Amino acid sequence: MPVYIRKNVNFTPPSIDNFPLEDDEDYITDPDQLLDRLPQPYRMIDKVLSQWYDEVWQIIEKRENERLEESRRIRAPQYECSAQMESQGRACCVCDSVDGRYIFIGQPRGLSAVDVQTQEKVASWEEESVDIHYVKAYLIGVQVYLVVTIDDMGFARLLIFGGDKFYFVKILNEFQKGRGGAHRPIFSNPAHGEGGTKLIISKCEASRNGDYLGAMFENPETAEVWLEVYKLPRDAWLNELESVLTKKEEKSEEDQGTDTQAPTDQEAPTPQNEVEPPPAATQSRKHSLSRGSSRLSVYTNTTNYEESTGGEKHTPKLSPTSVVMKLKPPPSMSGEGNPASSIHSACQKVDSGEVIGTGVNHILTPNHKDMRKEVFAHLHDNLMEYLPKEEEAEPLEDVNFHFMTAGRLVPTGLEQQSQIEEEDDMKRLPTTIAVWWKGSTHVVHYSLLKQHKDFDVKPDLVWPYLSPVTSSAISDDTSLLAVGFENGNIIIWDRYLGIQRGIVNIMDRVKIVQLTFLDPNICPQNLDDYQPYRTKTSTHLLALCDNGALYIMMSGPGLELDPICITPPVESEDDIFTMVQPIPGMHDLLITVLKSGKVQIRDTLQGTVLCEPVLPKSHELMTPWDPVVAVGAMGQVLFLKGNNKDYGEEEGGDQSESAGALFMYQMKLFPTLDSYMSRRRDKVSQTVHAKIENRIEALMKERIAQQGLRKHRMQERWGNMKEEIWSILQYKDMAEKKADNRPEIHYKRVRNLSQTPGSMGWTPFFRN
């Protein structure tokens, strides 16, 4: 007779809810199995080996399942590089020009500009002990670019690239001229000399056309941060560069006529740290520097040349920049309270109520807050130990800002004639800046047209929210502003109309880390049945979450925000996106970089991987968490920076040319992208200015265009009228026939004055 004995008889469950589930392994059928077969220490060794074997077998099964899943997955085609630029192996950062003509490469000891089509170095700017780690270019004129750089020491420099040359403008951190006229950064207090505290710039961005610039300053000694906004004299710079290049052109024409040497630096100023090309390599190229019709022909070098180091260099004097405002981060809401000594002085510091404030200027004094804490602790003394510990608020060390044109939300600037008459939205001057600090729950708007005194700047508009802001995006014409939050919500504002287009929740407990507005030409536009002019524009918004999911939604007037997941959340940490960027000129394609180092080109609306540009086996992508990637020629050429796997730091590290290389890919040669390259993309403006003049003009054009069909319409109308008249006559004839066939009724009247029709005794006589 079998005996069943429970293994865990000494276990007593505390409650029925925690009772373990019974299975076959909880019982044994043989009582002899209660005794161990092996004595110590062999029993312990057997147990350790069995556990180790089970863990190893689980790892093997996991890897085998991953290998099978990878083999079943449909892999995108991989394409190798078309050319390798070994001379740019020390590149630390790369950015493309807005028009796709050049790419700017930041390197140790300087900056260089490379022609995208020929891959030849056009110009360079060099300075000792300057390692450029950030570079961004803005188009301020026709083939004239404002280049903003930040080096490894935190110094921001402004340069202008025009006429195939770099012109140094200034260092935003305080600077002074050293020996030989070289610009050397100094510290926040010049009296301290080298022993003072230097100011560091961690972020520097300009407006779309280079009219304004914002820079985030940090003081490492006091841990203070603030944002400075500058007004850039763009038009003055263009005129000054035009005059400089005009002198160069006149001098070069004189030298060609007299067959003499190249002009000296005293006769025509040249850019700093730039060498004139030899006369044999000089070719003629025309460049237009100003925004208007002014054009200039200058002689520049379009081929590679060897740089010399002799001769003294001069920099043309350019107009200085001016500071518009300085903004400090808002104080924490969980601070000590209002430092006023009395209630009366505290009430004086409260906002006047003209603008909804940030809520930091309140009348709650530190004594009042301490008293409230003591009362709360006394009432809930038995529950205080269960409260979560208060975490120290992180300092606001990062700021995000957008320069925007005039709109209905902040109407300052709408009365300007330039804002009304300018038809191109891209050429309108910014009038407002929207700012939000990391960890803050407010988006604050400031007017750029008002006069401010240092840090005493009051916002013109404040958007308070319940959740901290984590991302934001602005459309190209600044008419749409999207804000993403830590709780997964997204809000889209129509600044031109001054209304909210909608709010949507992507997913609970998911942070929105990136938002991007796509070009409206890839979004289907809902045109009205009768309007010869457009009344609205729809566009797509791309949202990236911290779990690796990628969503896209259509934003338009009267449309509900319906997010569509084009890339599901990732399971492996190596598949997290470190870069998601629409390809310039082709927003229906995305270039993405994974944490594992893979570079992929995806369809924007579907999220499918179309192809993967791969580096040679001897190289790997440089810093996948912050990749060096750029796309030039309006989506035709892709540049990737790769490091040599076999190159050691003892051989020179990243400072050597052989440590890496810049690889170029001709995307127009990728077979999977042929259908995208051949698509026609018409320009669609995001803002519709339906003025009365535009409406009347559109109606008149439609009326004139329809005059050619007038004769056909008249003939068609006369034909319809004949049919209508015939139908009317037929109806009339049918009515007459019905009237003839109707039976007649004759009445015999009795003349009796005492009786009237309808009275008693009166009856009609019928006769057939």
C-alpha cells in the first residue's frame, strides 16, 4: 500500500491567500527518499552543480530562442559606403547646411567646410587648443551661413561662412585679445585673472534665419545657470561681408590685368586663420550674400589646396551683438517660502494679476509653512513613518527654448507692417521666445520686442501644467507648438489662431522624450468642396517615448488626435533609439540610430525598416549614444563617423587621423529608396493666411478660368430649359384631361327667403 508524505510538512502558511500551489513535486511516493543518498560534503557539491547546470541550461535556451527569432526575422538590405574620407578621421561633430550644399565638420583645433557633391574641403578655420564638440549652421543669406560652435571647454563661438571662407565674429563667453591679436577666453571677473571662475556655455541655438540667439550660461563655482538672449545684426553682417568681398573682387581683377601677385592683407582683409589659395587654383564663382536682389561675384577656390602658415591675418570688423534679456530658472515650489519679514511686504511681491504667474510669488512665509508641517505631524503622528521620504529636487540645469513669430497668443508684434506684408512665413522676424526648464511644469513666453533690465523680466504668458514638461517641438513656420509631458500627455497649440488643437494621452507611465513636426507635403490635405483657396492645413507629429515606442498622429483643424504606433516598445536595451531624425527634404523617410550601433532608414508613416547603411568590418559607429551623423544634398548623401576597432589609445587615441574615418553613402543609389527618391513633393505652407484680398483674388482667378467653359455651360443650360418646359407642358395637359373627366354636379336652388343654405328645411336637389 503506497504511503504519501508531504515534503514541506514543517511549513505553515500564514493565511489561505498565501497558500502555495500544490503540484506533483510536493509529494513523494517512497518514504526512503526522505533520506539523502549522498553524505556531506558531496551532497552540497551535487546541489551546487545541479543549480549551476539549470542556470546554464536556461541561458542556452534563451540564446537559442533569440537566434531562432533573429533567423526568422525579415532583415532589411544592407548597403556599404560609397567613399571613405580618411582626412576627416578626427571629426568630433558634423552638421549640414540648411540648403544641403556643404557639411561643417568640427575637429580638434578648428572647423572645416566640405562640399557635399565633390567631398573636397572648401575652407577651414583653425585655432590651437580648440576642440569643437558641437556645431550648428543657419542660413542667414543666399549661400551665407551662421555657424555656432561649442568646444570641449564650454566656450561658444560665432562664425560666418560665405564666399568659401570663414569669418570669425566673437566668443559669447567674455574674451579679450591676447598676443598677436588672438582671441582668448577670460573669466567671469577680469580682476581675478586666471584664478577666477570661468563661465561655461552648455547650449547655444539661434532662430531659423539667425536673427536671435540664445545661450545657456553656467557658473561652476556658484552652480548658477541662466539664459541669455542676443539680437544678431544679420542684415549689417551681410552688407559688411558684401563690401569686403567686393574689395577682394576688385583687387583680384586688377591683379589679373597687371599679371601680379595675390593681393596683400593690408589692401583687402581676410578671415582669421584662413589662407588665400594660390592664383593657379583660383576660379570664379558668383555668390549672392544679401536677402534682396544684390548679387556679388567673388573669386574663390573650389578645389583642395595646401594651407600655409606664414603672414599676418586680419579679421573684418563686424557689427556687435546686443543682449535682449537674461532669464533665471524659476525657484522651486517646495522652497522655504516668501522671505518677506511681514505680511504687508509679502503681499507687495505677489503678482499684480495681469498675467497668470508661475505661482512662486505667494504670501506663504517660512514660519507659516513650518507651522503647517508641525500641525500635520502632530495630527498624524502614528502614520508619519509610512510617508515616503522627501527627495531633494534636482537643480534646473537644462533649458529649452523656441523663437516664434507673432501670433494671437502673444499679440505683440502683429501691428508691425513687416509681419503683415511678409508673405513668406519663413522670413518673418521672431517676436516671442517660449522657454521651459527641465523638471519645471510651466512653459513661459517672453516678448522679444520689449525692453528689459537685466534679470527683472516678467513673462507675457505662462502655461501652467500638472506634470513636468519633458519635450517640445515647433513647426517650421512657428505656427504650431507641441508640448510633451512626463505622464505621457501631448498638447498641440495653434499659435496663429490662438487656440488649442487638441490633447492626447499616448500611454500611462510613459515619458515623451522627443517631438518632431513633419513636412505637411506628406500629409493628405482635406480640401473643401467649394473654396478656391485653402482654409486649413494638416500635418503629422512624431512622438518618441522612453520605452522605445514611436508614435505618429495627424494634427489638423477639427481633427481628433489619434496616435498610431509605428514602432512597438522594445524589449532589449540595445534596441532603444538614440537618434530619430527626419531626412531633410524627404520627411517621409526617417534615419534612426540604435544603442547597439545600427543605423536604419525607415518609412515615416509605416515605421518599417527599408535599409541599413553599414560600416566596414574594421570600424564601428562612433559613440552610438551620441552619433556623428549628417545628411547633405537634401537627402541624397549620408555621412557617418566610424572608429577603427583595432586602433589603440597608446597609438594616439582619437587625435590621430587613422583612429577613424568619415564614411559617405549615396542614398540615391539604394534600390529600396528608388520610389521615395522619385516622388514629387510640392511645398505646402502650414499656416493659411486667408485675407480678404487673397480671397477676392482667388475668386476672380477661378471666375476667369471658368470663362472658357461658359459657352458649353450655356448650351447645356438651354437644353435643360427645353426639357423643363416640355415637362411643364405635359403636366398642364394632364391636368386639363383630368378636369374634363371630372363628373358634374348641378344644384337646384329653392328661392325661399325664410330659408338659407344650411338652415333647417333647406335641401339641395341633385340632377345627374
